[in-house]
Amino acid sequence: MHKRVLGVWLGLLIIASLANATRSAPPLSLQEADGAAQCVEAKTLMAARPAREPFSVASTNIDIKYYHLQLTVNFTTNTIAGVVRVVGKVVNSPMSVLILDLKNNMTVTAVAQVGGGALGFAHPGDALNITLPGSVPVNGNVAVDITYNGAPVPTGFGSFVFGTRSGDRLAWSLSEPYGARDWWPCKDHPSDKADSVRVTVTVPSQYRVGSQGKLVETTVGPNKIYDWKSNYPIANYLISVAVGEYVPQTTTYTRSAPLAALYGPLSMPIDHLMYDDGATILPTGWVNAADCMDVFEHWFGPYPFANEKYGHSETTFGGGMEHQTMTSLGGTSVGLVAHELGHQWFGDMISPKQWPHLWLNEGFATYAELLYYESRPLQYPGTFEGLLATRYNAALEAQGTLVVEDTTSVGNMFANSRVYAKGAVVLHMLRNVIGDVDFKNTLLAYANDPAVKYRSATSADLQRVAEQQSGEDLDTFFSQWVTPGFGEPFYRSFNYWQASPGGGWDVWTTLEQFQDMPYSNVSVFVMPMDIAVQTTSGEQRFRVQNNQRHQVFQFHVNAQPTGVLIDPDYWILRPFEILSDTGVTPALFTIRSLSPNPASAELRLDYVLGRESSVQIDVFDVAGRRVSTKPAFTALAGPHVAAIDTHTLAAGVYFLRLRSSEGIATKKFVVVR
């Protein structure tokens, strides 16, 4: 990465909105390349939908093994009808009643045991209760066929939508996070993946259907039947259908020689289903899927569904949805395509074990966009730096912890500033903390960790893998940036220098952190920090560990300093501007200020020492009586800040005396009540 260029870009793009050191600024835009923004756009459909959704009520003592959706789509009545087969293994405790999630506006007409007779059922509320023939023991199998029909009522981001485009009828699904139950009976929770899935859809003859896995058969008659089968584990919210008057096109991903040497050769189809507008040329973004695949295999390892395919189905919602092996797209940009393809590793192969950990989907996919542009600087000059700047800028607006506390509100779950922007920024900061090599190894190891691969994960799994790869204890990092910490640090620096008796120059930088509730609950953000000392002979870089709210760092440089830059490449999530005070050391120590003055609570003492000294701070009233004191301590040369508690002082006039090895300084202040 071109770090110096990054710092310049960040400055140009953010300083205008943050120059006044405000806490945050409105998000910036960056051409159509912003895939995460388009992905969020897809998730603004909820404005006209119910804002809150119920959690799953399905049985927790069943491990789903297989779904088969056999559906007929009726464009005359805007309904679906069919049979869904559910197969699972009983776990934890015996089962006599199987409970599935299904909205009560869908009508169940029959339930049967596979290979057996009819079963009793009830459909109170949004729970489908199926009475099994007897108690099924642990490790026993359950297999049922559910016959049902109805007109799905879209919730969330659409769940199942009938629509029209240029007079042509269409239908598509987007079930994330709680919408699968709107149109088919299932265990609607991301942690329980089916081992395989089959989707068989009957439509009028002019339509095509896109779905998961391989198209194993197309039956042509008065209607067409499309039969899709996937043998990879899949979360229920990623099972989808897209129906339209599509024109199919296929491109091919051929694994490059360096990757083939690592993972073996691969030639895999990328299937595209576009609306029939008479156009025969795929948009640039869609064509770029193969190039994105090359970059992501380099970073994340082999494409996780290589035995089947990748593909796109065009839809009418804005943005995209990462349906497994066949993304639904309402846009065409390179960034959007990269974002959704990144999800095939992070979101699809590895899904969140619980929805609060949604950032593991969206933060990773947003960062995948950045990795693509970083890997192609000649094709997209400046895009990586500019897009990264927008992510930082948006992340300053994030509210609450990165792990989402309230998952009843879909809008809260998918806030752009939080799970998308801050999620990506946290990964970028982790990269700086553990270094490029360990970061890449972490992404590879996480994507291929047997505990989560084709399964589900929480934030603790990512931390575990990152610690294994880096050899570092990352508990502080994750606790301040992921959970339970929230907010970001504000910084202020005091810098000065003087000629060193032995040659060169000595530089002192005093760094202060400020963050307070309600903006942050972290007392000190402990982070590695780069400090750049600019001199008449060029710039010298130093890396320090900032682990205190008030900390003094001393450096030695060869030429006369002209300035000091804190975190010059903007690795740390913070307001862009760092207030700084830079100059040459005063000849003697001094009290620079007491503030606020008058004071009612804490009094801040700013002072400078000309050399390392023993320091004592006393407060006297107007009668000369000492009313408070701080025990003597030793401090380095340079600027310092001390806090004086005035809560115990009555209203009135007082004098603060600062005694050091260099002398005594006194300053008056007033306490008000």
C-alpha cells in the first residue's frame, strides 16, 4: 500500500468537513465505485416495510440437513404454491413436535411424513407446529413435506416481491435477515445451515429462473421447470429465486498460474441473467467478476463454491444481495460486484452464528472492495485511497458497539456507518496493528479455519485466528473497537525540540487523548501510533505504543525539525484534525494555563518543564493555607497536563503553586458553586 499517498488523499477528502475538529461529518461520495453504499441502498426498501421483525421460533433441537423447495410462481394472482421438504437430525433432546417459522398469511394445506402418512399440524401466529408420529430420539431423523400456498407479504428488504419492469412481470427474493419465513417454511436462523438444498421452480414458458448451485435440469412444456441443486452448506436466508425474462450470458473464470500453483487449475462458469433489453454486452462491473475472483483468491484462498458456479441475476432493487453462488444485483458497478463477491467467502461460506455479529459479513465485504482497488492501482488510480477515506468518514457516525445490540430493528442492524464502514475500518486498523503479512495470513486462516468454514462464526472466532497468526494478545483491540467498547479517540499534541549537546536535535511530543460518554465508553484507546518528525533533511518516522491519556515521547533526529505529524497515514479511526501546539522549548519551565477558570469541578493545569524535574503541585487559599497537594513526582522535559480536583473546595479565590527543580511558578484561579 502507498501509505504516504493514502495520508494525502485522506487529508484532501476529509479536512474540509472535519477542519473544525467536530466529532463527525456527513458521509462523502466517491463515484459509482462505492459498492457498499449500493448494497446499503438495496437495504433501504424497508422504509415502507415493518420496522421490526420477530426472532425465530423454530425448534432448537433439530439440525437441518436438507431443504427442497418445489414452487410454482403465479403471475396472475401474485402467489406461490408448492411443497417444501425439510430433513433434519434431532439433537440435544427427543422431539415429538417439529416447529418451523412461517408467516401466518401463508396457508398450509397438508403435512406428510416423507415415505409415510399425513401428520397433524397447527399454524398459530408465525409458528408451524407439526406433530410427529412419536417421540424421535436424539440422532434420529425427521423428514416432512409441507404443502402450502399464498401471497407473500414483503417485509425487511423485500423477502419475496412480485413486480413489473417495462411492462414485463418479474419476481425475486431477498430474505435477509428475517424474510425467508415470509415465503417458505424453514428454520429461520443463520446458525443452522442445511448441508444441501434443491430449488425447483415452475414458471410460464417465457421466463427463466436463477438460483443456487447447478442447473441440473430444465423441463420444457406448457410451463418451464428449472431445477437447481447445491451440495454446499447454506444458511436459509441465502436461498433465493429470481424470475424474469432473462437473456443468459456466461463468462469464465480461469485461475491464474500463481494461484493454480497453490490451489490447482480451475475453469469455472460465471453465469449472468440480465433482463431482455436488446443489449448483448455485459456491463463492465459484471465482466469484472472474474478479475475480482483472482484478487480474492489471492487474499482469501480458493473460491468456496468452485464445484458449482458463480453468477448474477438482475433484479429491480437498488444494490445487491449475496445469494450463494448467484448474487442478485440491481446495479452494475465494479465496487458493487466486488462487494457481493467478497460475501461468498464472508457471509456465505462463513455466516454469522448470531445476527449481532453481522459486521463479519458486511465489514469484510466492504473491505474486500478496498482490497480489489488496492490490487489494481493502474486500472483505478486513487480509488482505493479515496474510498478508504469515505469509509473512515462514515465510520465516525457509528453509534454503539460494532457487535449490534438491538437486532429487532432491521434499520439499526444494517446502518452503513456501523457494520459496513466501521466494520471495514476495524479490519484496516487490525492490519496496521499486526502488520501486512500477519493480516493476510489471518484472512486466509480465518476463511479456511475448520471451526467456521462452511459453518458460522462470531467475532471471537476472528480474534482467535488473528491471535494465532500474529502471536499477539488482541483482547484490548477487540474489546475497544468491537465489543464492549464504542466511540473513537480525540487527540491533541504538544511538540517542541531543541538542539542536542551531542549533535542533532531532541524532540518531545506530548500526546493527549480525549473521549467521554456518551460518545465513547473507552477510557484509553491503546493503539500503536506512527509519529512523523519533519526536518530540514526530510521526514523521520517513529512508532510508539500509545496507552495513556497523557503520554510524553522523546525522539532524536539528525536535522533541525520543522514539524510533527501524529498518525500521518490516518490508520486510527479519529476525527481528522489533531489539535497541536508546536514550537521551540522555552528557556524556563512555565505554567501555560489553568482551565476552566473559574472552575466548578476539575481544573486542568498545562505546564512545561525545560528539563527532567521533580514536581510538586499545591493549592493555597487567600489566607496562605495549603488546602490540597499532589505528592512529588518526576516528570520528563516537555509539556504536561495535570488534573486538579476542586470538588472539595469552597467557592472563592485560590493560588496554585507549581514547584520543580527549575523553580516555582504560581497562578490564581477561582472556584464557583
